[in-house]
Amino acid sequence: MPTPRLRNWLRSTGHVAGLFAIAVAQPVLDILGRAPEFFVAHGADTLDLLILVAVLVVFPALVLGAVLGVATLVGRRTADAVTALLVGLLAATLAVQVGYRLGAAGWGTTAAVGLAGLALAGIAWLRWRAVRRTLTVLAASVVVVPLVFLSTDGIRSLMRVNPTQAATLHTSRLAPVVLIVFEELPLVSLVDAHDRLDATRYPNLAALAADGVWFRNATTVSDYTRWALPAILSGRYPRAGSVPTSGDHPDTLFRALASSHRMEVFEPLTAMCPPQLSGKIQEPRLTRQRRVLADVQIVASYALLPPAARAGLPDITQGWAGFAENDDGFLRVWREGERMDPVATAVSFLDGITGADEQPTLYFMHTMASHHPLRWLPSGQEIANVVGLQGVLPPLLWGKSDWPVAQGQQGKLVQAGLVDALVGRLRTRLQQAGLYERALIVVTADHGISFTPGTSIRTFTEAGAGGIVPVPLIVKLPADRRILAPGTVDDSNVETIDILPTIADGLGMALPWRVDGSSALRERAPRADKRIYFNDARTIRRFDPDEVARLRVTESRRQAGLFGNGLWPTLNPPGLDSLVGRSVNTLTINDTAAGPRLQINNMFDLDDVNLAGPTLPVQVKGRFLGVDPGKLGSVFLAIALNGTIVATTRTWSESGEWMALVPPDRLRNGRNDLRVFFVDPARPTSLTGTGANRELPDSLNLMSPDAAEYGVSYEGFYHVETAGSTPFHWTHDEAKIAVPIRPQQRPSSLAVDVLFAGKEGKRLRILLDTCEVASETLPKGRWSMTVPLGSCAPSGRWITIRLLSDTHRPGGKDRRRLGVALAGVALGY
């Protein structure tokens, strides 16, 4: 019989361990269980899943049990007090999550709810037996929570064993096979107003179609990669609960060609190809577990922190993994191509095709190079200081304003030029290897994207169907298997489930298992409808094929009306088209306008352009200062580069910010002269200066609101405060002020005015870029100094003033870590 002390310890441990499973482990496992792609992207197996459960449930239970064991040894009252405290803390954790669902967002409300939960639950556990009995029942959560997680459809699918035996094939043709799947590439982006492949913008895609067959009415069967890509590779409609792994989809293109073809496979998001076929070396378990747990920490932060505190967390909506290592807000860490961007991995894959490859080979690549937001030019160069999609509401919904949506679509057209360049690189590599004529080549996309205001960007809606459902599909057959003539444009009802049987037919082979699709190369009984599976593949929308064709044509005509038919997709507000290409000297230029002040971000990127460099500054952006965006309305701007109007734009009404894309061929090596003008669409030939390009005045206080007008930017400062009539900003432990420098005159001194340090004896170091100009011990009160720059004087077009200091906490409710109260910084000339 257990002793009373042992019984009390077991009871208390069960109470807190069960409550921990409910309050902490369950919210995290619920998020992960609904996104099994997370584990696919990490290459996790059954043991990895069990380890995660142990870390989130079993290990905390052991730690809590050990703590309570020590308390029990001290005495019954100590044990009860510690148990009540732990119960209160965990109940508070649960209470704040309920508060988030009811609208609590900030730390204040969260703290109030948490403290109330802590006090009530702790006292209730001590006083009421019914509460303790309830927690005794809930102790089973230590078992139930993991079982619920492991039994969800997606997680259960991950635990299936991969097949090891390939199918026996009946093939008479051993042609190399190339299958390239572009991520999130709508067909609409590639066609002109006449519903033809746009050969002006995308000559390589048009050339491939001329050598093969373009299935113009091809459509995806899912709006989400998790189901869209398996449908391409398996020839089967999506199945709710499935995950993109070979265990869940054993019968795929990889298995079909396993006994006849060597494999070169690149799948950054999925695990459809069994490792024994692709030859992939799995990441060491310890490394994999470290990455999984790092990402789980981010997921837990989203689950447990107040919404207002999540702003600084890595974005978990842009990918399936690598959140903890995502240092630039976009996808940089995938299970494949780790720490390499999608363009680099795509180029590397294509350049790996050589004449020395053992044939036949299956070359399969799923590439993110086409994914939003705009980041690359058709040349493969990255856009410097790129800004992401604007006007987007969570979770990835377009706002109702049409201008940011149109700019997002313009970016998609520009990045589609990169897709074309990659297809051109593929054709060149195959031709150089002597494989082009022999190869069966398929180029397609898993799904599209919507550019309709008020709709979801990538989730199927009726309004956005024209952008999401139609996808490109071009098939070039081997020279000796040209079932359809080169250059054929086929308008039959084709879906992405037809790609696998089409490849099989093009090779002259029979698939030894049932598929839902059929070869698009043969006459067949007409398919009555098209299907799109959405809402996690639980809902099906059926379309008449002609309805989808009408949607596609409508979208392509709207697109052509917005962006024209030139090599560069030009986007102008109505009434301003005639300005682009005009010399500034041929227009009326009025004096700088009074009123809202205009800031140009990173304008000095244009001072030293290298046209052959890895990045180009083609995105010009900025904002209006000192005005309520809601009262600003739409302001129209003309962008002049080197004396010629190269773009027009208008503000985003929600924020008072603006952006324009500059055609790369308008840039020149070295310095480029940028000017921004106000323009009235009713009088487009009469421009008004914005004053955004004025030189920095002598001795301007860089901490004043006016400084931003001259291109000064800040990092590491708290919001403005006042002491008497003097405004100031507290710094963090490091604060930075980026300042443009006059090309004709260099600063010779730097003045710094600290209103107070808050604590005597703080150290303050002042650097210009990496050159230290001062290191001082500050008094508690006001301190100022002017120092000569000497050898630290800047030589470039901008400089960063860095202030590094000790910090202190003010105490009370103010939990900030404060450096120095900075009232003034000025450069002397």
C-alpha cells in the first residue's frame, strides 16, 4: 500500500502534469497537428514525433513531479502550497488563452486575467475537494493529449512506413523525363489579351510550347501545395487528411520510373520521393530535432503570448518550417536548399543537367522561385530593399483597395519573367547535353494566386477562382513519340491529375495502378466538369470547363488593360499613361508644393548602381510625413530617373505610403538622379516638386521630426517623450541613425546632447559606422559634447551614427530597458 505521503505526491503530480498538458502542450500540439506539413518540411519520422511528445508532455511531467517530490519531503504544507502555486500558474496560462479568444490583446489585460486565474485556481485547489477531484480526472490528459495529437489524420499518415519496392513497368521507351513544377504561378500571368502565351514577355515558354503542346484549359485540383503537388505526382484527386509524403502517396511518378530511370529530385516542401530512390541523405536526428524544437518555440509563442506581443516574432505564415532561422521575413530555410534562396537552388539544379548524366534520368524540381512576394527580376538579380505585399490583411487577405493589389500583380508579372528565364536555362542545358530532342519535358504549376481585391490571396474563393484555378501546362514529347503535333494548342478539359498518365503515355508505358486522371494526348470520353478541392480538401467545387475558360479570358483581358503588352509590365493610375517616357525638360515643373512632406526611403541606393551586381534598386518607395493617412486621400506621383519619367504611382490610402517599380533598363552604372513630383491626373503635363530631394541643412537636429524628410532613418529608439518643453527619445542598448551625406561637402564634427542618463556612471560609446569617435562615462543628468570626426569622417554618400550604452530599468510598471535620453544629434560642416 502506498504511504499517505506517496499518495499525496502522486495526486499533486497528476494534477499539475495534467493541467500542463492541457494549458501548454495541447495548444502547441493542436497547431502542429493541423499543419503536418511542418513535420514533412523537417523530414520528421515516427521517432521524431514521439520525441516531440515526450519533450512537450512527458519531460515536463517528470520535472514537475521532481519539484513536488522535493516539496513533499519538506512537509505537507509546503507540498500543498507549491501545488496550489503551480495549479494557479497553469490555470492562469489557460485563462489568458481564453482571454485572447475573447479579444484580449495587450499585456495589461493579459496580466489582469492571468493574476485572477492564478489567485482563483490556487485558492480553489486548496479549499474545495471538488476542484481537486476534477483535476484528478484531468490528470489523464497526460495520456489523452498525446494520443489525440498522434491520431489526427495528418500525423497518423506521417507515421506510415514508406514502401520499398518499386513497381514493375511495361515500357518500350527510355526517354529522359523533366518535370518542373513552379510554386504559385497562375496561367493568367503568362497570357496576353488574346488568350495566347505572351511571347514578348515570356519567349522561352512560348518556344517550349512551339516544340510541344500547350494545354490551355489545364487547371489545378487544389488551392494548396499540400494536396496540389501530390495530385500532379500521383494522378489522383486530393484526399482530406493526407500529407505530401511517399508513405501517404506510395504510387507516384517516382515509383513508376523506379526500375527504369535514375533520379535527380529537388522537393523543398514535400517528401513525395522515397529517400532510397532519390539518394537523399537524411539530416542527422540530433540536428533535425534541434531545428524542430527551435520552430516549436516560435509556435508556442504564438499560442501563449498576447497578440500585441507577437509582432516581433518570425512569420509562420510564409512557410512550413525554418521560422526560427528566417532572418528576413521570407522563406530561406527549407528542408532542401537550406540557407540557399530559391533562385540559387533552381539554377544549381538546372546546371546539374549534363551530357555525362547516366540516362534515362528523371529530373524533378519543385521550385519556390515564382512564389510571392516579388523579390527577383527576370535576370535573376534580387531587388534591393524589397518591400513585401501591401494592403494585405491577416490571414493573407487582400484589402478592398485596388491599387496595392494591382502592384502585387505587377510584381507577379515581373517575377514570371524569372520563370521564363529558368525555362530558357532548362532548354539550353538540355540542348547542350544532347538531350532536348529525346526528352519528355513537362512545365506546370501546383496552383495560382488571386489578385482580386477583397479575396484571399491563395485560398479558393468564387471571386478569386480565375487566378487560382487555371495553371500553365506545357508538354514537349520525345521526338519519336510525337502523338500530338508540335505547336498544338489543346483546349480539352485537362486537370493536373492528368499529368502522370500523360507522362506514362508519352513514354509508351502502362501504369500498374489505378489513377483518376487520363492521358491528355489521346481522345477520351469528355470529362463532365473540373474540380477544385479546398478547405483542407474537405470541400469540392465543380466547374463547367467553359466557365473556367471564361474566367481565364476575363482575367487576362483585365490584366492586359492594367499592364499593357510591352516587355515591362507598366502600371499607371488612370490618366497618367502618357507621362511615362517623357523627358522632364518637356514638362512644366512648378515650385515645390507646401503641405504634406514626402520621404523617399533608401534613395541613396541609386548613388552607386552596379548593373551587373547581384541586386538592383528598382523599387522606389516612401511615405508622407506629418499627416493623418486617413485624411491624405490619394496622392499621385511621377517618378523621374536620369531626367525621364519612368513610372507613376499613387499612395496606399490606408497608410500614406507609396511605391513604384522602375524598369531595370532605365538604370545606369554609377549614380542615378532620382526626382519625385506631384501630378494631377487632370493636368498630367504639369508637375510640382515634392522637395524630397533637398540636401541636409547645416546643423539640423537629426532627432527632430523634420529630419526624416531628408532621408534620415532610425533604429533602436523608443517613442518620443518630453521633459518640460524638450522632446527626447530613450535609446535601447544600441541605437542607429542612418544619415545621407552631401556629396560636395563632408561633415567634420558631431554634436550629441543627452538630456539625462537616468543612472550615474553609464558608459556611452559613439561610432560612425565602425569607427569610434567617443567613449564617455555619463552623469545622471544632462550631458553634451561636440567631437571632431578626424579619420572617422565619412567618404560615402551615407553614414550610420551608432550609440551604444549601458541600460537600466526605471522600475514600477515601466519594464523597459533604457539607455540614454537623447535630445539632439547634429553633424557640423
